[in-house]
Amino acid sequence: MISDGAAAQLPLWSEQDASWSVRESRRARRMVVRVFHSGRVEVVVPVKTPPGLIATFLERHRLWIERKRAEARRTAVVPEPFPPGSIDLPACAQRWRVHLAGGSGRVRLASADGLIILSGDVALRSAQRAALRNWLLERAAEVLGPELEACAREFGFTYERMVIRRQRTRWGSCSVRGTISLNACLLFLPPAAVRYLLIHELSHTRHMNHSRHFWQCVARCCPDYRQLDRLLSEGWRAVPAWVFGEGEA
């Protein structure tokens, strides 16, 4: 991610290019550009930012954007048919079969005993994706909640609460008030990588930085954290395309 206040010259993107999006935000105080692991580029700008200023900002950071997009193309997830035939969750050693029951009306999802049933109008693909994403959030809360509690108990950490999100760029975070946010996509990673991430965020309850003391805290609980940290950085390749569905609701 890169942010700035402006500078430079030629337009870098076309408004007709679906892999780019510009989003106005009332909370934004400066322009920010993100290149996601899919290769999609999102530019977040303050409300009423002139298009010329956006183009200037992007031109200034052209090399960084192109480098990040090239990296994303090299590690891109291979597109899969939707809905998927099955969903593998390595974090909890589960495989869920997906059955498209069809029908009419709104899309509904039911799950039990390793089977997910999607019913309703099969033409409503965006609604099917939304149903699967909601299921993923619920499953993540059921799996990661107890894991976080057990990890905190094992090493003597305390935290205020846990929230589950579906984030594109972060596996987790910890607020100054002790709220630990975990990405539902952690379910697609190996258990050792998930455990390291939990220890990483719990360590932030003692050190709200990445200082030497923070990493010493992590190392005491997870001696092989360096190897697992590299595994996390590559972990986005394990996240199925339907979880984010670029360009869809």
C-alpha cells in the first residue's frame, strides 16, 4: 500500500479497466493506492478529489504499482468454477462438499456434517458468493475463537475480545484496547501458520509495535516464527477466488 498527497503527470489507468477502481471515502485524508494479491488496484481518495490529481498521484507511483501487479500475476490463484465442488479448510482439517440444489427465490445456505447446500435461484451468483462468505465468517468464529482462547491460556496472554473479518490485505490485528481481529481466510492455511498468527497478535497485547521486545515475546512462544511468517506472506495463494470475487458484491 502507498499513500501520498499528490505529484506528477500522465494517466496510468483507464476508467474502462475493470482491474482498477477509484473509491471516494469521507474518512480519507489523503490518497492511498492498494494492489491486492489478485492484481486488482484500488485507489481510495478524499471526496471530490480532482481526476487530474488522482492521475498525477498514480503516475508518481507507477513503478511501485507495476512491480506489485507483476508479483501478483506470478502468484495469482488459478480461477475455479463457481460454485466450488468442495471447500478445503486446512486450519481445522475439514473438507466441505458443496451441493447446488437449485430452486427459486432468494439464495439460502444450509450446512451440516461436511455438506453445504445452496438452494434458490441459481442465476443469483453474487448472492451465492455472499452466502458462502457469511458461512466462512461463521465457521472461522467457531474454529478460531477456541484456538485463540487456548493459545492465550497456554502463554498467559489476556485480550478483550475477538472479531472475525474478511480482509484482503491483513491476516490479523490487535487494537490498543485488546480487541484481536482475525481474518476468516486463515482457515485456508496450515495449522502451524494459524497458530503463529494468533501468537503474533496476542504478543501485541504486551507490545503495540514490532520492536525487539515484541519479537522476543513472539520467539519465546513460537521459535520458528520466521519460517511461518514467510508462509503467511505466501498464504494468499491458498484463498479461493470466490472469497473476494473481484468486481462482484
